[in-house]
Amino acid sequence: MIYFAPMSMKKIGILGGGQLGRMLLQAAANYPVATFVMENDALCPAAHLCHHFTKGDITNFEDVYNFGKGLDGITIEIENVNDEALERLEKEGVKIYPNPAALKIIKNKILQKQFYRDNEIPSSEFFITQKASDLEQYQHFLPAVHKLAMGGYDGRGVQVLKTSADLQSGFNEPSVLEKMVDIKKEIAVIIAVNEKGEHAMYPAVDMVFDQRLNLLEYQLSPAQIAEKVLWKIEAIATKLVKHLKSPGIFAVELFVDKNDQVFVNETAPRVHNSGHHTIEGNFSSQFDMLWRVMLGYPLGCTEAILPAAIVNLLGAEGNSGEACYEGLEEIMKLDNVFIHIYGKKETRPGRKMGHVTILSKEKQELIHQANRIKNTLKVTAAMPQKEGL
Ligand SMILES: Nc1ncnc2c1ncn2[C@@H]1O[C@H](COP(=O)(O)OP(=O)(O)OP(=O)(O)O)[C@@H](O)[C@H]1O
Ligand SMILES: [Mg+2]
């Protein structure tokens, strides 16, 4: 394919056209860059914000290779992309953020855990299983968490195995069996790395879960955490990206246990859900930062302007169909509240439809507003479909 763009403009492609791509494109509008997106749905959230949209399968070699061969650089908004095509493109001079070697490690939870072990990055103990029957020999290792090596996302592909009876329901595909951590807090940190290997780290984020439903309640930044634990987290995350040896942006998810021990859970080699508050809350957002990396500009300032909370807008249970945002106007009357609707036509139970960022100096105010938003703003279907139809 031949693309036309002014000679001075870099041509950068994004594989995947969901909300992460959409927010990345919103930030791209500030810079001289020609943007390209590939996704198999021409109505996806990012399609109308890029300069050039290609309908294609991001897991298919030919599609990814043909999309990438005229470009200067490529980034991803999901790990499940064809990395062989990216390797070939890299050999032909296209810059890939993250580089395919780092992506290959992260994409496969077995390789990811081995990478942590090989590089002495603290992460919970684990065994590799190839099929469900391999689990029988690990009764002594329970309680544990079984995770599919490939293809899991948003908690799908993860199951807790507590008793010997649970071993029956383990995955019958290559997986990791991880020791269950007694989690006090889940923390995420985002780090940008440029071509020179310089780093910029955002303040840590507290992911607050509803213990009863095991659903993400809201995220708070900066995380409420003892300084010495924070130092540990920062040292671990810095070491991790140093060993990945790739430019790009990385989100490191970590657990802090009851004894303040820190374990890496997983890493995402891309912009991440835990960094959406940086759009309004920090001087340079995670999206702005990735453009700085890809366009060769100086790294941005990661400092917070104000503490922030994020509430995710998930499709309401029992509602499938054309999306409708109940309570939107009431929430939009609030000061320091920023709405992001992702432009997905159809809602489904649990589908990520948007998020709301709240800024305030007061932690209590952040929590109060987060709860208010959760109770007021609902994503329902305009005409709910009846169960079973
Ligand atoms: N070893 C563990 N010990 C205790 N809890 C765990 C462990 N591993 C995972 N969990 C819990 O399961 C959740 C999902 O796990 P993980 O992050 O590995 O899966 P995922 O499919 O990549 O999810 P997501 O896309 O939501 O990040 C974690 O956020 C954590 O609450
Ligand atoms: Mg996770």
C-alpha cells in the first residue's frame, strides 16, 4: 500500500482500534504525525480519529505485514497481535514499540514468569502445566492461581484453585500455576522508556477491589502506601523494564502482601487502563508520553497536577444492545470530573464502555465522588434484550 503524508511527518500505525487506540489518537492530534489504525471492525472506537483506517486481522501475518511495511513505526493496544510479522517489519527498518522480543516474552505468561525468575524480579512461585491432568501433582501447592499462557484478558483465563476438588477445573492448555499471594494491595506503575534507554515513571496507582464481587471498584493515584514499600516497587519496576530492553510504555501490575513483600503480577507493554487519569491528572499523560517516545521528542513530566481517581464505566448486568448513558448529565454537573465515553455502539454486561476521572486534593472527596459516580452513572441498553432471546 502507498501512503501519502508530508515528508516531515512520521507515519505511525496502531494495531487495534479500541479505547486505548482512541485515546492515543486524541493525544496524537497535538503533534505532526500521520496516524494509521488496523482493526477488523470499521466502526471501532479509534476508526474515525485516525488519518488512515485499514480493516484487517491484527493476528494475521499478511495483514499486519502489509499494514506495517510503509510505516516508520508501529505500536499496539493489545498484546494479541502477530509478532512474526512485527519481527519481519523490524528487520526491514520499521520501529516497533514495544520491540517484538519484549512483546514475545510478555504475550506468553509462561515466558513472562520465566523472565521474572531469570532476572531475579520478585514474582510469586510457579509451575508450568501443559494440560489439566498435570495439576494432580500440585495438591501441596494450593491455594494457587491457574493462568492460561496465551490469550487471557480482563481476568478471563485466570482461575483460583483452592481445594483438590478445584484441580479438576484447571485449564487443559499450556498455563502457569502460581502460588496465591495474600494480597493487601494491588498497585500499578507505568514507565516510559525512550530509544536512548531513559526512563520516566508515573506515580503508583492503587487498584481498589470490591472484595465481595472481586471487581475493580476504582483506582486512586498516588497510591496510599508506605514510602519504603513504594521505593521497593519503583526499584522492581525499573529493573524490569531495564531487562526488557525495549522502548515504549510499560504498565507493571504488582501485589503487596500483608508483610509488605512486593511481587510482580504481570506487565503490559502498552498504554494501560491504570493510567487513564494521567490525561487530566498529570503534566504529560501516558498517551502523550508514548508519542514523545515514538516521535523522538524529550520525555514528558510524569508529575501529578492533582491526586486522581478513575471509575470504569462497565455495561450493566442484564443489558445488551444499543448503549444508553443514564445519569450522565447529573455527573457532568460535578466540578473536576471528566467523562470519557469510548464510542462503542453496543453495550454488554461488563463491557468497558468508558471511564470517569475525578481530581481533588482530598482523598475522601475522591472516594466520595467515585462512589457517587458508580451509583449514578449506568450504561444500559436503550431497548434491553430479553433473557434467552
Ligand atoms: N498469584 C496470585 N495471587 C492472588 N491473586 C491473584 C494472583 N494472580 C492473579 N490474581 C488476581 O487475579 C486478577 C487477574 O489476574 P491477572 O492480572 O494475571 O489476569 P489478566 O487476565 O491479565 O487480568 P487483567 O487483564 O484484568 O489485568 C489479579 O488482578 C488479582 O486480583
Ligand atoms: Mg492483570
